[in-house]
Amino acid sequence: MPTEFKLPDVGEGVAEGEIVAWLVEEGDTVTEDQPVAEVETDKAVVEVPSPYNGTVRELHYDEGDVVPVGSVIVTFDVEGEEVEEPDVEPEETEDEAEAEPEAPESGGRTFAPPSVRRLARELDVDLATVSGSGPSGRITEGDVRAAAEGEAEEAEAEAEEAPKQAVSKVEEESVSAEPQEAAGREKTLAAPATRRVAEELGVDLNDVPAAEERDGEAFVDESAVRAYAESQQAAQAADAAAVQAGESGESGAREERVPYRGVRRTIGKQMEKSKYTAPHVTHHDTAVVDALADVREKLKPVAEDQGFRLTYMPFIVKAVVAGLKQHPYLNSQLDEENEEVVLKNYYNIGIAVATDAGLMVPVIENADEKSIPEIADEMRDLIERARERSISREEMQGGTFTLTNFGAIGGEYATPIINYPETAILGLGALEERPVAEDGDVVAKETLPLSLSIDHRVIDGAVAAEFANTVQEYLENPSMLLLE
């Protein structure tokens, strides 16, 4: 008997998932724990493993479908269980059943794997009209290609038959006073002046629709020639415009609708909740980091010898942790139900990462217990897997404070949205040389713009400024980080 496999609960609070990709096809043999599909939830992309050893009988959804948790997504023929054969009507002989395979129906569904459905869409074939030759009447790629070739041959035959029918009709009809619309005639009557106009306009008289006949032959006048020439020029102009639009990349469509779901929707809802729950205030400042730039430059070769690339971010993480230890309200959470501020004595620093799916925030746990090389190595791994969409949901939870580096793209200051339910987030502008006043002179210095957003219900502006000053002090005197 076939065994149904339902979409499991792939994460806490997840109610549905989108089938991003099937990793198997109908008829494939699978083993227990072998991934059968990639499913995107509002948390992350996860692989769904098979709970059985057996054969894939049917995939119930297409790639791109959004499926509620608990819905049947795959039917398996499980090893050791009796395989149910398709019913054959009693009045049919075995030969008739083999000669006339029909795609079985179940609630109006056509049985074809996703790859076959994609091929049908590409070839513009209606699967409902295709008879399946696969097991249990499944439609195969060969069935779809055969149907497409059959439709093409039928269309070609109709195209070939059309001129014959037109000729036959002309032969059957007597000479008529009705206009002759057919083009490409062998003989056309026209006045000499009309012929001169046609020659000037580059028009073949035999292509001009005839408005009347004389002595059994098509006759055209000057107005018909000019009208035909204008129509040809308009058609050529339209073709040229279409070619130009294609070369310039213009698709013609002025709008495109992209589904708002999965990780992108989760990010949007989280930001909306943060913005409309926590009153945001942003404190801006600038750190002069010449000394930090010098230290990093000296340590880069050492880091490369140890197998990792040294960026500024590990130093900034350590400076932030030092600031959070001195100003604990920025490492807190507001428990609204119990009306308490929860001050956290652990330091899990989230690093906002731009990905194709939107902003993800992997978390460096217990950053206060890790060295700069350890933070650099862990950060590289987390960011890489976030961009590859292979990071786990657990690795993006439990943060207490977040860093977002919009300066990597460009810009100086912004108003970062707090990663709720945290109470603060620090945005980093582009680290580069800027003019700085020093002892009455303007000099070029390496500077780092800072944008600190706080939840004003928990943190006062003065506390935010003090925290920013502490972080600046550590960044401007990086040797102090050795004590952290």
C-alpha cells in the first residue's frame, strides 16, 4: 500500500513552507534520511528528509507552491509493503489497456513530476490532453515532447493546407466586384501614373490589395498604392522599435510582481513590529581610528599565515562587548508582560548580513569569551553560510545586540531598525579618510561613522552617548582591547 508523507513541523511557530526545489522525481528510489525537498519557511531554507526506504510514487506539489504544515507532499511505495496496482475496468482487455493508456485522475489532478510540468510549460503543452505512458499512467518527458511535436506537425499541416484552400476557393468563385485582398498576384492592371507612383514608393503592384477587377484581372489605383506603402512603413517602424527595445533590454512590462513571502516576509514583519513597538532614537558619532588601521595593517600578514582574513569587524565586536559590560542597559530586553527590564550578562552579538533573500542576522555566541582570531574565523563561516542559505535557524537566534555594516556598500550615517526584542543596534558607516580638525589644523584621518539606534523606553539618550563614547575609546586605542 502507498504511504503518505506529510510536510513536518520544520520550525517552531512555522505554519507553512514553500517548495523551493524537489531533490527527487517520481520513480526514484530513496533511503531513510535522504533529502527529498528544499522548503523555505519564514525562518530559513531547510532540507526535508525521507522517513522511509522506498520508491517515490507521487509528488503532490510543484516547485513554488506554498504548502501548509501537515499536508501530504509525497507518496512512497515503502519497502516490504504491498504495492497497489492501478485498477483496470473489467470490460477492458489487457491489450486495450496497454494500447490506450490514460492519465489517471484524482480530484482533477494530472500525474506528472515537476520536471515534466516545467517542460510542458516551456513547450506550451496542456498536460490534461496528454496520455501518460509511465507507471500507473504517469506522464513522462517523452509523452510531453511527443505531444508538442504532434501539435507542431498539425499546425504545419494546417498552414500548408490554407493556400490550397484559398486557391480552390478562387477557382470556384466567379469574377466578382468585391475587393481582392490576396497579395503576390502574377498580373495587376493599373494606369501608367499609378505605376510611376508605385515605382517611386518601391511598391510591387502585385502585392497591393485590389479594390476592383477589369477584364477579369485585378486593378489598383493610386490611392490603394499609397495606402499600402504607408501600411508597410508603419509595420517596418514597429518592427524596428521592437528590435531596439529588445537590444536595450526593455521587456515592455512596466511592472513586475514578486511574491512577498518566506524569509523576506519574516524580515519585513520583524522590522514592522520593532519600529511600531520600540520608540527609536538614533545617536550619531564618528570615531577616529588611525591607530586601529595601523594595528590591523601590521597584523594582516600574521592572520594570513594563520589561515584567516583579518577585517575591522572582530575589533569592533570586542569594543562593543567592552561597552556593553560598562553600560548593561544596551544589552537588555524589555519584558512587557511582567514590566521588567532583563539585563543580560552574556554577550551574543548578531552580525547583519545582506543576502539574496534579504537581511539575515547570524549570531556570535559568548563573544566576550572569544579572541579576535576566533571571532574572525567564526564570523567568516557564519556569513558565508548565511549567503549560501545553508545556515540553521538556531544560529540566528539568541542575540543580545546587533551590528550592521552598511558602510561596506557605501554611506556614512543611517537609522538602523532595532533587531527586536533587543534594545539597541549599532550601524557602521564606511571606514575611510576624512578631514578632521586637530590642534587648529585640518588633517586627513581614518574615521568610522557610528549610528546607534536605541529603544527609548529602556535607554536614555545620555546613556546611549556614554556607550558610544566607550566604544569610540576602545576603537581609538585598540591596545585596550588586549585587556578584554
